[in-house]
Amino acid sequence: MTVAESAGVSARRPGLGVPHLVGRGHDLSLLDHALDEWPGLVVVAGEAGIGKTRLLHELLRRRPETAVVAVCPPFREPYTLGPVVDAVRRLADRVAGLQLTGLAGALRPVFPEWAEQLPPAPEPLPDAAAARHRLLRALVELIDALGIGLFVVEDAHWADETTLELLLFLRSRRERSPRLVLTYRPEDVRPESLLRRLVAQTGVTRLEPGPLDTAGTADLVSSMLGGEPVSAEFAEFLRGHTDGLPLAIEESVRLLYDRADLVCEDGAWLRCDVEELDVPPSIRDAVLERTSHLGPAARAALAALAVLEGERAPVLVAEVAGVPLSEAENGLVEALAGGLLHEARDARVGFRHMLAARSIYHALGAMERGRLHRRAGEALEREPIRSVAELARHFREAGDPGRWAAYAEQAADQAISSGDPRTAFGLLLDLLTCGAVRGAAVSRLVRRMPLYAAPGNGPLRELVTVLRETAAGELTREERTEATWQLARLMFHVGDVVGASAEMEQAVPGLVQDRPVAAVHAMMMLARPLGTAHPAAHHRAWLERAGRLIEAGPGPSSEERLAFLMDRAATLLVLGDPAGWAAARDLPVGGETPGEVLQRARGYANLGEAAMLWGCYDDARRRLDAAAALAEQHRYLRLRDLVGATLVHLDWLTGGWKGPMKWQASALDADEPVLRADALLLAGLLDAARGDHRRAQEQVRAAIAVGRPRGPADGSRDPSAALARLAIAAGRPEEALAATDAAWRLVEAKGLWLWAAEIAPLRIRALLEDGRVGEAVRAAEAFAAGTRDLDAPVATAARRLTEALLARAGGDLTGAAGLFEEAGAAWTALPRPYEALLAREAAAGCHLAVGERDRAVGLLREVFGDLTALGATEDADRVRRTLADAGVRTGARAGRPGYGDQLSPRELDVVRLLVEGRTSAQIARVLGLSPRTVEKHVHSAMRKRQAPSRTALAVTAVESGDVPLPGSTPQPPTSTE
């Protein structure tokens, strides 16, 4: 019984209205001010139900600009640019007559209905990143032509990566772009999402609407009740029960009203005693109880809308619900009156709150959901404009594998043509791992998959399992060959080189018969001397066999021949064969088709890395620069970034440390695992040189976990060498030996001693320090015998260093001093200044030990100055202590150099993370510091930059170039000073 009934009072119960926007006047003013005062990005962040959408709609009602509103749905696989495309379609029904250039032809795949109104489609681009960049530029041109002044993205935490890239692109145009507004839930943003970078940029206006207080709660409820007053006791009860969440307040009031637990007495709205009220504990429960009071037609329409998602026409809702249009319309009117739905200007209807839609959807039984999804798919198939990604989703949930697979493949094709290989990979992976395709179709799909877009090795390992089961099934000989070939390729990708090689050798005979070009590819993969213990002769045999096949088979295309010749030259060099240099000189010049240009860029990159393995750094830089120039010119963006990482590592080797310091700081957050691994390794090397050995070891081990497996064939980028150096510095030679055991055994098995140039001096030193002199001598002899006839500068320098180490261990200090100086000169010639300085330091130590103080001191003074200038602060500090022991003062302590008004390396680390929007506690966890130490670095940086606040420091740091803007693509530095 209600309070009114118990008192014998007749209660008035007018209908409930849609609540007004209350308690957000200040937020609206800030939004208006931000959009009026400067172009930029406005972010509205908050939990579900806090009122982000309502605030946004009120803003749009007040703004004069032409606005486009893209609403991101919670799809399993968000389709490429889907929310933006749908929003543009709602704004314009045709593009004929707009001032568009030929670039707009790239929009044909995403707007097929405008194909006749758009320019011709441009030539396909072989690089996905370049294709995506072209599509984004075309879309921005369309946005400009439509006169869009306000670009809004709702629920950006569900946005696909290409939509987020579009926002970053628009953001980069500053004054030329429309104002940008987005809403999102911080707790639902994926760790790797570009959204994190976008919202952490400087110049972003951020609003976080808070919960309503008691007065705000009373105002909101009163607005639903026609402006009638609400008792303070009732408002406080609701605020306490709902934590002031506007959506929860609204749903609770509607439920109380439906139950007749809400009455008007003496001019104020009251509720029953607290003890008599049973308010559901969640918004979901409140929504479901309210919908249970609706009529059958309304419930059917709500279920159909929940399955369809978004705003839909009543006729489509009726078809999916399986009721006559008139019944569906009556049901929608009932749901609209109940405040569950809203009606758009084009008569389409949709849920006012996504939480309500998801609550109703998840309350449906599995069979009912499947039935509704099937109806939705079949209805949408008849639409004039079909979203194949949406159709794939419906038929997936309907349990129709045939139509799911057909539409998912089409959606993957669209994603690839739009430059979004990650979405394409996800769509096809879902098909394969859920069993929607079987037999020979599995190999066909895997062959089409952009494997480079896989988010790590986990999904690739799932594909390995699927392919292994497929290859073991009932297939024809040709189908089994193809399945085995695809299985081998995937096993190579996940690092199982031994297993991959075995599978590939099985596939080769069939490939030679069926697909000779694929057979050449397989043979060249077997020719790569990586990951197996096969001797070099085994790989050379495969290389020669591939050469014979490409000459004997049906004429390969110019692109295929160029790819083989490029790969052959690089493989010979990695095999330690000087013939690779002649093969590189004899490569054909020219070839301007997109495929040939890509093969030249890729080939130059591989040859550059091979030249680094030999220590021919000038040659390496020329080839890498050529690869980078081609990649930049033709927009092979992924290749450009990978070559940039190699160039940065070359800068590190040759003594240009400032550029690598800046690059690794930005590349640590790159999407590409190889880039992150290289950045982590470089960060570890820099930390080691600065004396932070614990953090250096963490970084190197993280690099091993993130990237593809690296080994001695990667030369100076072999993590085992970095771990061995750290172990020796810590006085733990047994750990250095453990770190290099696998690499050393691999070198011995293959007989490729060029690969040992980085680890041989470290391993021999560890053996000597561990008292295993005989093993050290034998290791040095094996290395010398395997490299003596090679004109490889890095091997020559490493041999001199191992000879010096043995001489010093044997007590011949005078001879050791000379050998260390020869090693230093050899390292200098490469140039490898850091290695050269360490060798010269060792020479000075030998001179001191035999009483040649003046010579030693002079040498140490030079080494101290050069190490300090290089940035190797810990090594310089060690030399300073040696000089101090010899009675020589060097001034300031090298381990803590004075940076004047410049930010120290650690301050730069802190400021970079501060610019990304991290708190002191988060920065402390990332850098392994205490929050108090982080605060000290922040205040020091604020003082140096004369910044009055942390925000001002972040802005100043980006504008001055101290740290990169979050989200910018890591690039090789322009200077290696």
C-alpha cells in the first residue's frame, strides 16, 4: 500500500517525462568556450550512465556548425570506419557537385552507392598503411567539401583503429579541421588503443561529468514529474541508492512510478517508507523489470532493436520482430512513452541508453537471439546499401556458417582495400577458429590473411592448430600440399623454425609440381640460416636449388625475379659468403611497377642489415637510406618505420646516441611488436651505459618477450649479447655464459663464425673470469679460424679484442696493452666508438699495471672525456675513479653530470610519461622509481622549463621538442649528433 492510500488521499499520477539536463550548466559553458576559442579536441569522459550522451546532444542543439555524429557500436569486430561512414550517409545522400579531386576515388570501397558520383578508383597500393593513409586523406577531403564544422564520435572506446587514426589525422591539421568532440569510457579503453594517445595529447579539453548531488537529484526527478517539487528525503534516498548516476536515478524513478510506489501528496512527490521499497541493485535489473510491464508488441520491438543496434526504421524493426508494422509502431510508441527509446529526425528509433539495449539483449535466450539475428540478417540483405560486416555479425550469431563466411570474407576484402589489415585479420581469424570453414577452404583463407597484422603470436598459434588439424584431415594431394605450406609459413612466423622447416621440406615436392613460384619462396625460406642447427651447407643447397628452379620454370615475373635476386644476395651475406657483395653489385637497376619498387625497398633494407652484420656500416647506411627513401616516397609506412628502427640502431653503434634516446622513448608505445622490441633493447643498452643495470635487464628481457625471436644472426641486436654484458658488469660470469650458451652452440653447429663477432669477446671474457682458461683458448681459436679469411671489419675488431683478453689473462700485460689498443683502433675504424673507448680503457689499465703511469693517465683522460660526451655516464664514472686512484682529479663526478637548464635523461623519461597523461604513481611503476623521486624529477623539470604547473610543463616539453607528441609515428632522427 502506498503512503497516499494508507492516508486515504487520492494520489495524482501524471505521466513521466524525459528528464531535463540538470547540474551540467558549467560543463556546457566549458564545452562552448572550448569550441569557440580554439580549434582542437574536446573529450567528455565518464562511466556508463553519467550523462555523456545527453550533455553532447544539448551541446549539438546549441551549436551553429554543421555536425556529423558517429556513434560506435559494441561489435565483436568493429568494421573499418563504419561509424563515420554511417554518419556521413545520414548527413548527405549524394556527393555529385561537390568540389572533389581524383583522390576521392579512394572512397569507392566504403561508399559503393556513390560509385558513379565519385572519381575513378586509384591504382591499388601494395602497402596497407599507405592505402589507409590515402583513404583517410580522401575522407578528410569529403568532410571539408561537405562543410562539416563539428565532428563528433560517441563511445569512442568501441571505435575501430582506422576511425581513431582519422581523428589523429584531423587533429594534426589544427585550424583547417572541424572541431572534434568525442565521448568515451576510460575503463573500457583497450591498452593498445590509439584512443589513449589521442586523449593524452596537449591542447585537449577534457571534461569528466560527476555524479549529481542531492539537489541535482531532486531537480532531475522534478523535471520528469512536470516540474513538481520533490521531497528532500526522497531525493537523498535516490542519490544514496544510485550514487548520483543520472541514468540510474531515471530508471529507479520510472520503476517506482510503474509500481505505484511514487505518489504526490501535499504538493510534493514522496515514496513509500524505505523498508517497503525494493529497488533493483543495478540499472540492468531496473530496465528488465520495467520492460516486463510493457505489452507484447513493445517487448518484441525492443528485442528486435537490441539485436539490430543503433537507430532503425520502424519497418525494419517490424520485420525483425516478426509482427505487423502497425503492431510494431504501437509497441514503439509505448516504449517511447516509457522513456526507453528516442526518435531521430528521420523517424528512425533507437535506445536512449546503450546500457538499456545491452540489458535487453543479454536477457534474451540463446535460441531467441539466434532467431532474431537470422531475421535481421535476412532483412538487411534486402536493403539497397548493405554493410557486409554487419551481415557477417548477424549470420555468425544466427549460427549460419555459410553466409557468415561469405560476408566475413567480403568485409575482410573491404578492410584490406581500406588499409585496415588488422580488422581483416580479426574477421578471418574468427571464421577459422570457430570452425565456420573447413577442409581446403581453411588454407585458402589463411593464404589471404594479412599475417603481419596479427596482434602478437597468440592468434597465429591458434591458426597453427587449425592448419595442423586441416592438414591431417581428408584432403586431395594438392590440398594437403597447400595446407602444409601454409602451416609451415605460420610456424616460421611464431618462431618454431625447426618445426616449420620440417613441414616446408614436406611441402616442397608438391609445390614444385603445382605452384613453382611458391616453391621458390619455400626454398628461400629454407635457405635462411635461422633458428635451426643445420650447417651452412644445408642452407646453401636450398639457395642453389631455388636458383635452378627459377631459371628452369615458366618465366617468373620481373617482380618475382627481382625478389629472388635481392633475397639471394642478402642470404649469401648472412651465410658469411663474400659472394654476396658481388651479387648485390649485380642487382638489376630500375623496375618501376609498384611490386618491383616494393621488392627493391625491401631488398635494400635486408642488404643493409646484412652489411651491419659484417660491420660495413657505411655500406649499410647507404642501403638503408635508399630503402627508407623508397618507403617514404611510395608510402610503404610499415617498412619505413622498420628501416627507421634499423637506422636508429646503426646510429647507436656509430656513436650518435642523442637521436636513439629520443626515438626509443616514442617507439616504446608503437603498435608494431618489432618496433617495440627494438625500442626496448635500445632502452636497455642506454640504461646499461648510464648505470641502471636492473632496469636495463628488465628492458632487454621485455624485448625478448615482445618481438620475434632474435639470435646471433641479428648481430648487435642479439639480446643475448646485451644480457651477457650486464652479467659481466655485475661480476657474474656464469650468467654471461648461460646467456650466450644457445647462441654459441648454434654458431658451432652451423659453422657461421661471423655471427659470433658480438658474443665471442663477451663469452671468452666470462670463461676467463670463471677460471675456465682452456675453454676460453679453444673458443678464441675456433672464432679466429672461422673468421680469419673474412674481410669483415666487425670480426677483425672482435678477434683483436679476444687476443687482448687472453694476453691479459696470461700475464702478458705489455702485449695485452698493445692488443687492446689495436682492438680500439679497429673498432674506431668501423666506427664503433663505445667499443673503442672500452678497449682503450682496458689498454690504459694494462699500462698502469706495468708502471706506465703517464701513458695510462693520458689515455684515461681522453677516454673519460669521450665517454662523458657520448653519454656513457657509468663507464665515465668508473674511469674517473681509476684516475682518482692514480692521484688525478677530473672535476665533476661523471655519474651525475651537470645538465644546466637541459632536462636530464631521467627527467626526459618522466616528462614523456607525464605528457601521455600518467600520474606520478603510474610513472613510478613504469620507471621503477618511488613516487617521491618522480615528483622530484617533475619539479626539477618545471623549474628548468619555468612551467608553473604539470600541464604547462607537458605543453612546453612538446612544443620545445623535448619529447614527441603522443601518437606521432616513431621516425629515425634527422641528426645523429
